[in-house]
Amino acid sequence: MKITVMGASGRIGTRLVEDLPQAGIEVVSASPSLTGVDSVTGEGLRSAISGADVVIDVTNAASRRPWRSLAVASPNTMVYD
């Protein structure tokens, strides 16, 4: 399984990036400060979620609806809001 962690440099994201591989899960870190991925503007988002089975968003996004960028990057993504 491949999981993209949005907000990978934050308090929760850092733990997820450390712990998930121990369960045999492939992790893609996504964070403006680490990888240049910005969930608000959508920059780098398409490549960050490409091939991911799951996207976990633990960002502290300034947008009230950060999912808009995610929907643009991957139109087949189901979002629960």
C-alpha cells in the first residue's frame, strides 16, 4: 500500500512518516518545506498523490476548503468533508 502524507513536516505528519513504514507501508512525504508540495495552491500535488492508495491530510492549510486543490490534481479522488 502507498500512502501520501500531506503535512509530513508537522507534529502529526512527522509521526506518520516514521511509523507507517514499520507496518510495511510505502510513504510519500508531502510538505511545502520538505518537498515543495502545497495543498492550497496545488503546486506539486499531482506528482505527490500519483499512485497513492490513500492520502492523509494533516496540514494546517490556510484555505477553508483545501480539498479543492486535491480535486483538481486528481479528479477521481473521493473526498469526505
